[in-house]
Amino acid sequence: MSSVTTTPPAEARALPPLGPTRKLKLPKQAERRLANGLTVIAVRRPAVPLVELRLWMPFGRTHLARGAMLSQTVLSGTRTHTATRIAAELQKVGGGLSAGIDPDRLMLSGAGLVTGLDRMLEILADVLIGATYPAEWVDTERDRLVDRIQVAQSQPAHLARTALLKRIYGRHPYAVQTPEPDQVRAVRPAALRKLHADQVHPAEAVLVLVGDVQPERALDAAEKALAGWNGDRRGAELPPAPPLEPGPLLLVDRPGSVQSSLRVALPAVPRTHPDHAPLQLANLLFGGYFSSRWTENIREDKGYTYGPHSTVEHSVAGSVLVAAAEVATEVTGPALLETMYELGRLATVAPKPDELEQARQYALGTLQLGMSTQAGLASLTSAYAGNGLRLEFLAEHAARLAKATVDDVAEVAARYLAPANAVTLVLGDADRIEGQLAVLTPVRRESA
Amino acid sequence: MPTRRAKIPTTKYPVERFRLDNGLRVVLTPDRSAPVIGVAVVYDVGIRSEPEGRTGFAHLFEHLMFQGSENLEKLAHFRHVQGAGGTFNGSTHLDYTDYFETLPSNALERALFLEADRMRGPRLTEENLRNQVDVVKEEIRVNVLNRPYGGFPWLTLPPVMFDTFPNAHDGYGSFTDLESATVADAADFFRRYYASGNAVLAVSGDIDVVEATALIERHFGDVPARPAPERPDFTEPDLTVERRHAYTDQLAPLPAVAGAWRVPDPIDDFAGYLPYVVLAEVLTDGDASRLVERLVQRDRTVTGIGGYLGFMGDPFDVRDPTALLLQAHLPPGGDVDKVLRTFDEELDRLATDGLTEGELARTQARMATHLLRDTDAVLGRALRMAVLEQQRGEPGLLNELPRLVGEVTEDQVRAAAATLRPERRAAVEVIPGGAR
């Protein structure tokens, strides 16, 4: 102890109690399904004079490289505007749009000054109806995407993710989410125009607008701007994700790696499943927040890692719990041992009420925090809507979190967090870590 | 086409400032639009103040501030914040170190208690120190050593641009220095820099000013008074001859380059500094910006480009000396010299020919959106206002920034561009050694 703290305080100070809990209050909102099938949800949060925009379009089962290229180039020009002009027109109203894609959806998102909402929607409509995929621009973006994939492939987190998806999803469309450079090089503008014509349609899509707006007025604006966007998507449903198949630890070699990327996948359930709330709590206890057993053990006690974290990931075709930690190469075996210990302990011994209460307060409090910004509200509303839910679900979910008992949590922990259910993968310097891992569990080695 | 100029809106977050008898400065900014609060404590010490032979110490010490304090065991801080439904963190910057929480507003008093307790003194033990040295080493491995472009350019460009230890050294620290750190070093660092007179507390969000003031006096009032240490002079002369450095990154598959130029003092010459903040956006914000149009779309000599103020991307929370940075990632076999030459050409063109119709106004409108969006988060307001109070005594500047950015003129942007000459530039190049 240093001289700074050797003198104990005359009298220990007590931690102040919390004030009364504020009830979850949903913001004012409105929803309309337009004649073209587009659902529009507008939510009022007037805090700053901005509006957030999220357009969620179902995009499952599409060609991987073409989908990736479409999201790179959808904003690259229309019949009336070049890409530069689109960007400049958006900037004028303080706006911007960007596109992103995953195996479930294509998403256009942005934010701008609320005075520019009409203009942003106009430009959005222009892009949705009339994106032209100019050849020169597609060429440029193709090279950029190839470079970006190459950089991603030099990052351990990306490599671990890629290997894990392949391992858990097998032949399901979720198994491969990043195209190979050669597949990207083969994408031509005509294929993008066709993909757009087949897939980018309002039926089943959801537009979310959040900000300093009157919800009905925002719906009117969206209806006016987007009425000319039409058609049905030619798409197939995603098959349900396959169940996890536990097996030997998959060791992916990354020679020279100074850390090992440890990933553990466990079964999970969708947000609407009765086990979801207790599973969220069990996940918090294990590794879902800083005060979790896993973090307190392998970081704060052992110093094996910086930021271990586990999270329940929800996709349209299924949910999965993924625990991830980057650990020092020399302690890879010990880190796996502690990980399996903490999972096993939670799956076999009921948690203490205090520990559950702490996790519950965290889950409830962070719901409030997540709703406290325009951007947070927009992303939450959009993620819910993409999975067929509305903001009202927040209140239902909060009620379920509030009433989950120790027994409920112990039961779901035994069902979902048991190490026997786990699919485990480690990416690292195989020659240095295989021996450490093999004493704990059977290992199957693969090159990256 | 005539330019319709978007009217730049502002925020009107109220600001209350006061100082406790022990010298602690306090900023309150109430906003009852959501039942959440942000609490930030900012100490006026950062990477530039760490002693020679102790690189990375300011950051290591930040970790130690979470390891228990007068009335709190190890792990208690985390549990009390999260058990109240909140989130927390801390971060170490060049000129300051911050500690912060976002919480439901019923946890205000608890958050004040937790911050006051560690302001009185953290529990500095050998065991906690060794543990956190290990954790910090893993943090450095994740963020620097085990990934491509680790530390580029925020750790690799300062030693090219600067000559003195405070400005040039690696703020994450060498493993040797981290391992050499002692409990006595930590106690000394705390005593010198973590003084009540060297700190600012800011609370934002769903608070009542009278009630919050009383709680702050109750919890922080008896933190022992210690004065702020004298801030050393970190000034360095500007460059007169270009400096270049290249290094091989074994994990990087593609080349990259960053260039930096010194800019006016952000505190003493804010009016002179602001045009550079706008200039960085004119050059690189979005597909309609100059360097993206030229380098990405027309020449295809880079695949991505960014421009910003401050090595940590912190235009409004850094002191002199600081810089405007342009950083670019290149395609395979890309020519770094050509990219730097094109920077020069485009800066020349901007300085000589000026901006196009509407170019400045649209950039300023977009900047306003970014600034407003940051302040929508309750914690964003507390953190920003705490630092503005600490470095400028002017937390209310947060409300003014969109307007001030909007008042920068074309002539000022042109004049700023004219100063970014090759002979004043420091540049660092990443040679790809990877491509596995």
C-alpha cells in the first residue's frame, strides 16, 4: 500500500442507495403501411434538431459477392444524379446515407438536419428507384472492396469470425458472409442492376425515422417521397439455422500470432422465446458485462486478456450466443480452462440472488440508456422491426426481465450454457498452443 | 444553380458552473428529455505528462483508478455502476484523462459517491498493479501488435513530427516501461496530478440543479484540497523541412501513408484554429469532398482517405502542439510519393482557386449534424463540457460550436490550405510486409 491510502478513513462511508426506479416510458410514435407495401415507423425524440433514418430491406439468400458490391455501389449514381452529386445534395441538408449488408438484410442508414428530411427522402427514393450502377464507378468500388477484404483477412478477429461461422453454420447461407476477392472481381454492373431490380423493393421493407419530428408528419413525408417505389422482391426464405453440433475444439493456425482468439458458441433463442429474458440474464452473469464471472476471472484476477465478452446474437434464421476473448498466447490453455469452468459452474450451480439482481438492474438500466438517443432509438426500432417486433416489445421484455427468478436463470443456464453444448474455436499460433489445449479437450487443427 | 444554404441550428443546453472550496470545478447541464444522466470526471493530466522511462504510465494509471478506493474493494466500482443499470469507462488522452458513467437518473448520488471516493485515493497495491500491467499488455496486443496498421498513425506519426519526449513518445508504452512501473510511481503520480484543483466534474441529463449541487457538496466537499500542478510548456517549433519516415508492418497487406501539419493553438487562437477543422472536412468528408473525388474516384491512387484534427481525432479537446492529419490507404503497389504530391496539388488548388459554389456551406451543414449528433448522447455532453471547462473555462462553447463552424469563411479556409506546405509536413509510410 502506498502512503496515499495507508490512513484509513475515520469512519467508512456507506454506498448511497438508489432513488426510485423510473418506469420505462415509450416515446410518441406512429406507423403506416404504404400502398406499395413499405412499412414506415416514425418516432419522436426532439432532443436535437436532427432526424435518423434506417431502411431495412430483406435480402436473404442473395449472391454473396453481388450483394456486397450492391451495397458498395447503390449510392453511386441515378438517372439524374452522379454519386458526387448525391453526396453533395445530402450534405446540403446536413445529411448523409450509407449502405450495409448482412445475410438478412440490406440497410440504408443516415442522419441529417430535420429541416432536410423531405430532401433526404427524395434522394433516397431516387436511389431506390433509379440506381444505375455506372460502370466506371463499379470498377473503382470493386477494387476498393477487394482491398478491404484483403485487409480484413489480415485481422485476427475477422479470421476467427469467418472460421466460426463456417464451423457453426455448415451449409446454411450464414456460413459464409464475406466473399472471396475473385468472386468480387467477377461482378459486372449488369448483374448489379439485375440484383437491384429483383431485390430492392418496398414489400416487407421497413423505414424508420426518429428525431425532432411529429410522427404523423414524418409518415406523410415518407409516403409522399416513396410512393413511386414499387414491386415485390423475388426472394426465397432463409431456412432455419441448424442446431450447434459440438465436437473437438477447432484450432485454426495463424503462425506468429502473439494472441489467441478464443471463441465459444452456444445455443440461444429468439427475442420472443420465453427463455430469452432469463437467458439474457444468464449470459450477463457469465460474460455479458464487465461485472461478469468470466471478466472478473480471466481479466481482473488472472490478467489473461483485455476485453472478454459474450453476447446473444439474433438473426432472422436463428440466434446464437458467442463468447469471445483475445488472450495471450502463453496462457491460451489456462484461459480455456477458466472459460469452461465458469460455463460449467453456471450450468450446474444456481446463482446467488444478489448476483442476479445486479445483472437484472444492468439489463433494465441499459434498456433506458439505449432509448435515450435518437441514433439508439432508431437502431433499436429498426432491429426490432426487421424481426417483426415493435418498440412496445421493450416494455414486455422489461417485465420478463423483472420477474425472472433464480430458478428460471439456473434452468436456462443448464440448458444453454452447458460446456457440453459448446462449439469451441481458437485462432492462434498452433505450434505454440496446441499442446496447451490438447490436455483439456480433443483438438482438430486447420490452417487459416 | 443558386445555393440554398441550410440554416445551422444550435442547441441551448443550460450550463451551471461553480467551484468547491477544495478547488474542484463543477459543470451541470440539466436536460430532462430522458431519465438518464452522464457523469464525467476529467483530470488535467495525460500522455504528455508521463515521466521519461515510464511510457504508457498515464494510461496504466487510469486502469489503477478502477481497482478500488478508500471505501471500495477491488471490483466494487464496476459492480456498483452496473448494478445500478449503468455503464462506465475511462480513457487517456494527450492532455487529459477521463472517467465516466452513464446511468439511469436514480443513481446520481451513487455515481457521485464512487467518483469522490477514488478522487480521495485509489487503493494502489502491488497485486493490482501487476494484474493491470498484464491487462494493459493484452490491450496493446489487441490494438497494436496483433493487427495490421496497429497504432497507425496516432502512435507512429508523433515521433516523426516532434522532438521532445512529451510529444513524441509512445503513449501506450513499451512493455519494458510498463513492467518497470512501481506502486511508488503510482502514488507519486496520483499525488501530483489527481488533485481536486486539477479536476473537473460534469453532470448532464435528468438532474435538478439545486439537488445535484447539494449532493456534489456532500460527496466532494471533503475531498482534501490540493492545488493543480503547474502545467509544463510542451511547445515545439514548427517544421521548416519535410520529415519522412517509413516502416514495415509485418501484418499489413497494403501500403498506407499519413501526413500531418502543425496548426494554430486550439486554445489561445481558437479563431485561427477553426478554419483548419473545417478544411479537414472540405478535403475528406464524403464522396463529394475534394480528396475523395480526386484520389479515390479520379486517380484511383488511394482506396480510402480521412482527414481530421488531432492525433487522437480530438479537435476540441487537445492543446498545442497539435496537427491536421491526412491519412490514406493505398491499393497494391500504390505510390506513396504520388499521393503526397497530390495532397500538395489539391491544397494548392484550393488555396489558389478557392471553393466551388456551395461547397463550404454544405460541408458546414454536415459538420453541424455531426456535432449535434454527438451531443444527443447525455454522456457526450458531460465529457465535452468537462474538457471545455478544464481547457478553456467555457463549457457552454459546446452549444456554440455548430454556429462557429458555420461562420468560418471561404477566405479563412483558403488561407488555412495555403499553410499546409510540403516543407512543414511530417509523413509516415507503412510498407506492407504481410499479405499472407
